[in-house]
Amino acid sequence: MLNNPRSHGLWEKTAPAAPMAGPLDGDVTADVIIVGGGYTGLSSALHLAEAGTRVVLLEAQEFGFGGAGRNVGLINGGMWVMPDDIPGVLGPVHGERTLELLGGAPLAVRTLVAKHEIACEIETNGTLHLAVGADGLTELEARAKQWQARGAPVRLLSAEETASRVGSHAYAGALFDPRAGTLQPLAYARGLARTAIRAGARLHTGSAVIATEKSGDSWIVRTSTGSVTAQWIIVATDAYSTGPWEQVRTEQLHLPYFNFATVPLGDNLRQSVLPNCEGCWDTKEILSSFRMDKAGRLVFGSVGALRNTGAGIHRNWARRSLKKLFPQLGDIAFEAEWYGKIGMTADAVPRFHKFDRNVVGFSGYNGRGIAPGTVFGQTLARHILGEISEDALPLPITAPKDQKFRTARELYYEMGAQAAHFAGNRF
Ligand SMILES: Cc1cc2nc3c(=O)[nH]c(=O)nc-3n(C[C@H](O)[C@H](O)[C@H](O)COP(=O)(O)OP(=O)(O)OC[C@H]3O[C@@H](n4cnc5c(N)ncnc54)[C@H](O)[C@@H]3O)c2cc1C
């Protein structure tokens, strides 16, 4: 994308082609304008179009240009915040609603992918949250109890079972979540776009929204090549937000996260490394993640940006760490490398913003946007269709609030990750 191999990496190499779409041309009218072609915007577009609504989606670059085309591909249930802490952050009513919605979100993704036959390498064998040391295990025991009290089918695995599923003895145990899984993230975004177009939505790429204004009861949004007039605007621009809703981005702290993809593993190695293809991440503060793609490439990532000195430091760290975690891989070569910006909110929970009358959006998924973006996008569609009132939405309305010292703190995280990986902090 944009001829930058470090933006979307492996996903760009292996995703099916994007559906045909081009810039908005001229002045058009619709019922709903959607700004942003990631999971949130595309899921809204699909669900609104299926209900017969006239939808125009405007994407500044290409479908999946933002987080949707760069992420690890872990389809998670829930957030980083411990389940019991979410009602404390969001209030008891919204907290329980959000937990219920997000707990069921991976199933919503599976159902959508199956219904529309979206080719996105979906794996439904669950995820493993891996315990590093005794502290990691204590955290996962608490997480397991809290989810189980809510009826979630999660299970704590012993160190031995973890080792046999992962193919490494590095972990003290794992929390297995059978609701979750993995997919090819850019393929999922492009598949949603194709499905939304088939359902009747009008999708435009290369169409950055640069201005918006009121016109009586309607809204007009403008790009450099045209305008759309409609009753509603959905703002689905999240961490890559530009233009009139830049605050969606400035209320988040951007955490850089990179991935390296190995060449495909041979049959013998595939039997020992993640033979069931669960998606994995660990309990460390500077966490690592890994997963298989369909062809047997191991995708290994952690916090950091692959630019300037970071590229070499993180690449060397990834080589050392993989060797330590999976000695059986030997000196395996990397086939792709890329990184992106994870948008973190101040309290690590997502946001629902009502920017003005009939201008709404969800954002701020804190590195957990595949399943949440899908169900929050659908929720926006149902809200506009009158099926869910404002009072019944999963999140309370909040006003965007810029994070203090954002730029300095982002630099601190980028440099801190480099320092930790340079100092030899392994896997
Ligand atoms: C490196 C990385 C790893 C991650 N790992 C995971 C993971 O394993 N699992 C998981 O669930 N989540 C993960 N995430 C988070 C996930 O990718 C995001 O939460 C998700 O993509 C958010 O979806 P979205 O549709 O809201 O926003 P995005 O996917 O970011 O899409 C927003 C779109 O809006 C467009 N846009 C912005 N401004 C304008 C404008 N003015 N006009 C028109 N269009 C505009 C952008 O170009 C962009 O395409 C990760 C993110 C990153 C970066």
C-alpha cells in the first residue's frame, strides 16, 4: 500500500485483491455518510446497506489502510482491562453491556465470515494468553476466574499443556479462550468492503474528508473531488484519523507495534510449533505476540517502530527471541516486516462519541479492534435504523479529551521499546 513494504507487510502480499473503488466524483446524496474504511466503517456500511439504507463510505486511502490492514490478526473476546474492572470504568450498566457484547464479538466475526464466505484465512481454534513466570500466571488465574464467573468458556492450561500447544517451554501456563481465533486482517477488511458493495453500499477510496458543514437538517461532507449530503455521519477514523475529526486521534496515545513474518515452516516444524494455530500473546509489560498464517509463516511481533535505529534493533531482537523460544526453527529467514500505531485511550476502554446531532462514532479499541470494530460498526447501523436507542448503546457518550504530553509519551514508548529490545530483553 502506497508502495511502502513496512506499512502492511505480509498482509498486503497475501490478501486477495481489493474490490474496485475510486474517488468520489461530484456531489451526491445519501442517508448515511461513513468516514473511514476499516472494520468499524465497513461493518456499519454492510449492515446499513443490507437494511436498504443509502450509504456512501469515504476512505482517505485504501480499504484497510489504518489498523485494519496492519494488525496481528488476533480475534479477541474482551479488552485488556480485567473483566471485573470494566464496570468500575464504564459504570455498572454500560460495563456489563460492553462485556456481553465484546465476549460474543468473536462469534459475530465467525458468523459474518461464514455467511458471506469472506476469504480471510479464519482460524477458530482459540487464543492462548501466555503466562511469563509466576506473576503472569497469577494474573491469568484472576482473569480466568472473572471470565468464568460470567459464563465464558475460558480455561487455564498447565505449563505442560501450554508447551505442547505452543511448541516452547518458555511459559508457566496459558489462558485458553476457545471463543477467539485469528484471521488475515487485510483480507477481512477487503472482504467486508466487497460484501458491502454487493449489498448496495457505495464505497470510495482516495477520498479523504476534508470539511463538513450543516445544511438545514442535513450534513454535507467534502472531499477534494466532491461532496455527500446526508442525514447521518458515522465517524470511523480511529487512530489514523485526519480532517474534521482529528480529535479521535489526539485523545489516543499511539503505541507502535511491529511484526516479522518468517518464510513458511516445513511440515515437521509445523507439527511442533502451534500445530493447532492458536493466536498467542504474553503477559509481559512489553508484550510479544505470535501466530501462524495459512501458509505456515510464523508472525512474531512486539512493541516498537521499524524506523531509524528501531528497524535493526527490533529485527535483531526478534531473531534472538525466536531462537530462544523455538530453537527448532534454527536461523529461519524473515519474509516481511511492518509496523503500525495502536490507539490507546487514557483508561484503556473504547469510546462512543456524539460529535453533533446525528454525527456518531466508536473508536479507541486499544489493540483489540477486529471483533469490537465489527460489532460496534453493526451497533452504529442498528442505532441509525432505530433498533437501539441512545440509552441502550453499549458505551456512554463521552467528549473527546486530548491526552496530556501525548507526543513526548509516544516518543518515550518508542525509545523505551528500543532500549528494552537492545538490552537483550528476550521474547
Ligand atoms: C500493529 C497493530 C497490531 C494490532 N493487533 C490487533 C490484533 O491482533 N487484534 C485486534 O483485534 N486488533 C488489533 N489491532 C487494533 C486494530 O487494528 C484496530 O483497533 C482496528 O483496525 C480499528 O478499526 P477501525 O475501523 O475503527 O479503524 P482503522 O482500521 O484504523 O480504519 C480507519 C480508517 O479511516 C481512514 N480515515 C482517517 N481519516 C479519514 C478521513 N478524514 N477521511 C476518510 N477516511 C479517513 C483511514 O485511512 C483508515 O483506513 C492492532 C493494531 C495495530 C496497529
